[in-house]
Amino acid sequence: MNRTLESDVQAQKSFIRTARRMARRFSLLAAVAFFFALNARCTESYPGPGSLLFVVEREAGNVAVVNYRTGELVKRINIGGNMRHASMVFDQALEYGYIAARDGKLHRIRMKDLSHAGTVDCAENAIGLAISSDSRVVAVAGYKPGGITLIDTESFTVLQQIPTPRDGEKESRVTGLVDAPDNAFLGALMDRSQIWKLVRDPEGLKYTVESFPAASSAPFDALITPDARYYITGHFNSREITALDLRNGKTKNILLSDTLSSGTAQQNRPVKMPHMEAWAVSEDTIYLPAADENELKMLDRSTLRFKGRIALSGSPVYAMVHPGGRYLWVSFAGESEDGHIEIVDLETAKIVQSIDAGKRIYHMGFTPRGDMAFISSNLTNELIVMDAKSYRILHRVPVESPSGIFGVWRAFQTGL
């Protein structure tokens, strides 16, 4: 009887020890599960980068990240500083985006978690950037004091600073900075009537300068044609533009006070400040918004000769070709017109649609396949997402003082 009782007591003690061990194990598992659940909750999950737009909030000093498919404001990334004219590029691995702000700072955004991942001082004032074709170097255009700063994207440090020639005490301002094939960069020296090509040493990351004469004084802003054949820059208060043929290194001067087939010359009035990124290229034609003449001028893409004009309702600012190549979207300046868009059929050279979308349009863009259009409406504080075929507004996303709109597909395009 005593042996049986002792055996029962031992069994109970063994059961209690086992129960305690199991409880400790389950407590540990529960703790681990709780940790992972908490960590998952604290780690934000974002849509794939191809669904995102990065919109500059110029007055707030932010970059608003928008899921353009759903119309959701995903996140605001505080950059700070002067974000007027800020522009953005991406590396081809889509690990980082780079933003050049007007106060001369280059900011880096980590795409994985949409975080601000560092700043490099490049100038007192900057007005553009470009990234090399292999994504190893970012170039920042100095507006004050001038020059071009080259940043190593791996270490995110200054690789090289190339000063521009001085005119007295002043370095030349640099505008129209774009990337070119073979990891080169091109820029216009606004105070020296020069175009620079920065050529990289094939054995390293050091750049040297090749200089070309510009047609007139004050070259300002520029574009490179999609085939990377010509680098074209406009000039302040001039009807001349300069085209640098990148195949042979020769420059060509083009006068935009054109002569029509009837022989009547266009009045040679001074032009407003040219924004060359607002020019559009489709098939064999370059389209130039002539802000002072309420029209688009057309140049032959091969010869760069004037070939015609398209009348518009007001003073055009941006002309952007829809990815399909047939339609041109034009925005306008002026109190009564700055929320207006006209769509031109390039086959007929006729306006086929007029749209009123927001107020004070600062930028437009498209998805690479052209199914959607994006419009930053600065005065109404919204990003407008539109069906590019039906012109139906899909989303109005609240964004503070929006200006530039940037999609990650820029990582795979030349000349931005």
C-alpha cells in the first residue's frame, strides 16, 4: 500500500515537472511569436517600386510617395531645405533614389524602406542632376558658385569637383545637365557660351572635360534627343538654339525666327526663358513650345530645320509626347490658362481634346506604356491621376504644393 502511494506521488511529481517544462516552452514560443508579430507591425510594408510615384512637395520640403494605382499617399519623406526645382533620378538596381535640391544638397532615398539615407553638400545652389549609365556616379549642376560635382554612389561621397571658368570673380552657372552614353555627362555653361561634355576614364571614375562653343550667349537648359544624337540648348532672350552633334562633335546654330513657305518672315521678338525639358520629340519631329507666340514650332529631327507650326489657345509651357507617339499633351501659363491642357493629334496637327485639370500645373508625366497620365496641380495641392485614353480622372491625391513627378522607370532612360 505504501509502495503504491509512493509510486503515485512520484508520478504526480514527474507530471508536474513535465507540465512546467512544457509551460516554459510554450511561454518561450509565445514570446517569440509575439516578438515577430510586433516586429512585423513595426516594419512598414510598401508596394513594389514600380507602383510608386515620388512627388516633390516644394514648399513643405518633402517627397510624397504615392501609389498611383490605388491613389494612396503611402508616405512623406522629409528632406528639408529648398525643394524648388528639385529633381530626382534612380539607380538601375532601384536601391536608391537621388534628389538634388535648390540649396545645393544631394539627398539619397533608400527604396527598400523609403527612408532618407544621407545628404552630401555639393554647392550653395544647384539646378539639376544626372546619373551615369552604369549608376556609379551622380552629377550635380552648380548654379552658385558654379561647376559640376560628381558623387560616388557606392560610398556616397564627393568623387570630384570640376570648377567652371571664371568671368571675373564669378564661376559660370551650369544648367541643362543630362547623362549621355558611355557614362558621360553634358551641361551648358550659362555665363561662358560653352557646352561641356564630361568624359570618364575607362579605367576608373575620373572625368575630363571637352568644351564646345554655343551659338549665342547665356545657354540655358537643354535636352538630348532620344537617340542620343543631338544635345540641344536654348538661350536667354535669343531666337538661336545650339545643337551639338554627339557623333562628330560639331555644333550647329539654328535660328527660330523662321521663314514660312510663303516667304513671310516671323517677327523677331525676344523669347521668354526656354525650358528645354519641355520640348518633345516624336518620330522625325521636335516640338518646341513657343511661349511668346501661342504655338508649337516644329523642327525636322534630322536636319533641325523649321518645318511648321501648330496654333494653340494660349502660352504653352510643357509639351509631352504620350508614349504611343501620336498625341502631344500641352500645358499653359497665365492665370486663366494654367490649369488647362490641350491634346494634339500629331498625325493631323490638330487639337483633339481640351481638359481642365487642377490649377497651376507644374509638371506632367505618363506611365511607360501610356495607360495613365500624371498632373501636379500646385495651387489645388493635389496629384491628379488620369486615364490617358478616356481622360477620366481616376484619383485626386492630396499632396502639398506639388511640382516634379518622378517614376522609377527614369532609371532606364537616357538623357534625364
